[in-house]
Amino acid sequence: MALTLAPAKQQTQPHPPGEYPAVIVGAGAGGLQMSYFLHRLGVRHAVISEDSNPGGMFRKFPVYQRLNTWSKPYPPVEPTSRHYAWFDWNSLLADERTHLALVPEFMNDGSYFPTRLEMERGLETFAERAAVRVRYGCRWESTRRTESGFVLGTSDGEYRCRIAIFAIGMAEPWKPEIPGIDQVPHYAEALPSRQYARKRVLILGKRTSAFEMADALLAYTPQIILISPRPPLLAIHTHSTAGVRARYLLPYEDHVLGGGVFMLDAATERIEHTGTGFRVSASGTTRPGTFTFAVDAVVAATGWTTPLRDLRDLGLATFSQDRIPALTPYWESTTVPGIFFAGATSTGSVGLRKYGVPGNSGGVSGFRHNARVLAAYLARTYFDISVPRPLVRPGDVVGYLLSEASSAAELWNQRSYLARVLSVSEEAGILDEGIQPLAAFVDSAGPDAVAVVLETDAQGDHHPAVYVRRDGRVSEHALSGDPLLDFQSPDHRAQLTSILKDGLGLI
Ligand SMILES: Cc1cc2nc3c(=O)[nH]c(=O)nc-3n(C[C@H](O)[C@H](O)[C@H](O)COP(=O)(O)OP(=O)(O)OC[C@H]3O[C@@H](n4cnc5c(N)ncnc54)[C@H](O)[C@@H]3O)c2cc1C
């Protein structure tokens, strides 16, 4: 195979072009976490990134420099606890104490929302301490299928692999087709908030970036108008990292209190430059009507897309206006087997969306757990590496599952999405199958088994839900909620015991 790499770079950089069982593209939070878990399981792989350092999009975003996901600097439990990641949504996961809780390690301004720089430092330190080796400055440019896998053409040469894992993020600015939208900046190009002082600003969009920007501008602008066709579904969005979080809700309060913020459900039809400002025409959606706004500045906080390059030419299916790859529950392309996604793009596996609540795979809090699950799946399925499945004594099943429902960060960060699974058979006994995607459990005709997840219903009540698979058929049972979120009471024990006895003949 032809290597086009300059000799000096070949010596200093790891993972030269060549043949690898797996290749990860990307060294943001997603690629680092994926590489860490594959390495722990002994799956040889290369990691490449076009950037010059680890951290991915957190090296420049969010524009207003503070995350909307928290890390408590003084958590109530130790970083090694099953519970810990629930209190720290930003640090990557690891088995070694020295690699844990790395974002709070750099936080010192009293906020429990880290700054962009603190996040970047946390990720860099993870890459350093966990010795995640990345070939930087190496851009993936093309993809070819072969009989045994894929060839990734890169700026450094060709990588042959059985499977390719794309952790390429979803941070490429995206604008819908609206006449005149090319004349206004995307959120990614927005100016520092001070530069909007005394200006009337119209923001296209009502999702996270739009609210983040509106919040940052509140002190400076006399008027902010946020418009998009659909109203924000706060009850649902606030339950996921993918949506508007409490961190950004001040503009919403200002809107309700009649201050300088206005939120309208309207479809933008045209944006015109008027010399000193802009004229924006829109038509109402939830309430009919036509609107014309005269403003000083317009910013398109209209979303992001995945830099998929030529993957569509291989037949890769996408959704959401061609922005997100369509994935199986184990984050494999639904149409190109062997192509997997990690990091924010793992949101392409949507899960069951119980009560409308999506998974949290678009944020670090969710996709870091997906990476551990995917690494175990790949090790088992493609590389014949067995992942331990410890025996569970029948008398311990109820206590174990309830303790997982009360404190497992995987289940809390990824509600209705990731499950603790135990299989049951006469020959093998009760085996802990680890954490698995709930959608995979529900859809597969595997052995008799039980899966426990956390759910949040339409009233905001959190409760464990139990899925029992017997003879290939799955039944679903909700346990009671608890105001203090402790599901280990005698009543919960009795409920679960009865479900397992009736459903699986257990106990
Ligand atoms: C404005 C904004 C704010 C956000 N705020 C938060 C937040 O507060 N909390 C949170 O949890 N999530 C937040 N997110 C979601 C965020 O995208 C993810 O949490 C996370 O950073 C994504 O990590 P990733 O590794 O999937 O992708 P990225 O961090 O985007 O990394 C992508 C990697 O892929 C590499 N790459 C891409 N294309 C190529 C190529 N062709 N060749 C080689 N390398 C390539 C890049 O070099 C980079 O290393 C935010 C997203 C945006 C857009």
C-alpha cells in the first residue's frame, strides 16, 4: 500500500496509515472515550483527527464560553461511586481513579457549569493521563468498501479496517433554505455579546444555541426576538441535554414577564438587508398572522449537521433533513454494516423515546456511556473477545436491580435508553449481561432476561421500569416513583419480586 506520509511526521505521530482492526475518526470527547474503552478491552485500533489537539468542538464552542451541562465541584459521592457520573455530566469515564472527575479538577469560579476552557482542559488531561494516542493533523477524505471492510483515504495515506467508527461530531453549522439567510451569520460566527450593545437582535431558532445567545445578550440589548416555526417543548427539552436547560431559561422568563425578549412561533419567509439593518418577514404557525421585523442584527441559530463527507455515496441513510446518520440500537449505520458512530452522532440511534423524552446521546453525559456499551459489543461481535458476564445469585437479583435503578449513572443519564440486563437460563444460571440499549433488548429474540431502566413520565415523575423477556415475548412493568428517588424500599422490593416471579419464575 502506498504511504504518502512525510518521514518526519511518520516518526513522531502514532498510528501511521496501514491496516487496523478498527479506525476511529475524531478526537473530541466521543473519540477519546471510544478509544479508551476499546483499548481497555484489547481491541487494536487507530485514532485519527484533523485537529492538532484533543477536545473537538469544545476547543471553540459554546460561543459564549460556558457549558449548559453541570459538574458539581463538591459532589456528595466519591468519583469511583456508581452514582458519581450523575453529578458530573462532563467528565469522561474510566476505570482508574486518576482519570476520573477531570473537569471539576479545573473548575474554580464557583459555578457548577464549567467554562469552555475548563472543559477543554479536562478533555486534554484525560487524553494525557489515559494515554489516548491520536494521529493529529490527519484528515479523513474518502471512504471505499472492500470485501473485508473499508479503506479510509486520509491526508496522510490509506487506512484499511474491518470497522470504522466515526466520532466526527455534529458541529458543522447548518442553515435552512430561506431567501436572504446567506447574508446573516450563523451562531458559530456570532460576535462577542458586547458588540450587540443597544442593538435590536433577531435570533432564528429556539433551541439550545438560540437560548444560550439570548441569555448572553440580555444585559446589552434593548430587544431580542426569537423565532422558529415550533414552540420549545420545555417539559421535554429540560429532561435531556439535547434541549434547553435551566442554564439558559432566563430569556424565557423575560419573555413571560414582558421584558425585552419576545418569542414567536413563526416561519421565516425572507431576510432583507436594508443598509443599516435587516427586515425579516415571517408567517405565524401556532397563531396565524404575518409579521415584519425591523432589527439591527440577525443571527441564524438554526442548528448543526454531521460532516459525513462521502459516506452517503456508500448508501448511508440519514434523517432530520439529511443531518444525522440513521443508526441501529448499537450505533451501526442501518444501511452500511461495519460503519459505526460514537460521540454526539450516536444520537442517530433514537431509542424508544418513552413519553417523548429523547436519549441524551447528543451530549457528553449520555454518549460516554454509549461508548462503553459499544466497545463491549464490538469486542464480542467482531473480535471474539469475551466480556465478563458475572453470575448473580437468585437471592441478590431484586436488591441488585433496585440498587442499579437508584444509583447507576448510565440509567439516569440515559433514561429509557440504556438498561441493566440480566439473562436467565437453566444451564448458565442468572448472568449479568451488563448495560445494553433498551431498544436492542426489546427488539431481540434473545434468551429469557430482565432489563431495568429509569423513565420520566409526562408528569415529570421518575420511576424504574422493568422489561421481562420470556420465550421471545417482552412485557413491560412500571414500578412506583419516590420523591427522594430511592427505589430500594420494602414496597419496591415487593413489586419487583412479584414481577420476576410471575414473568420469569424467578425467586
Ligand atoms: C454550540 C454547542 C454547544 C454545546 N454545548 C454542550 C454542552 O454544554 N454540554 C454537552 O454535553 N454537549 C454540548 N454540545 C454537544 C457537543 O457537540 C458534544 O457534547 C461533544 O462535544 C461532541 O463530541 P464529539 O466527540 O462527538 O464531536 P466533536 O467534539 O465535534 O469532535 C469531532 C472530532 O472529529 C474530528 N473530525 C471531524 N471530521 C474529520 C475528518 N474529516 N477527518 C479527521 N477528523 C475529523 C475533529 O477534528 C474532532 O476531533 C454542544 C454542541 C454545540 C454545537
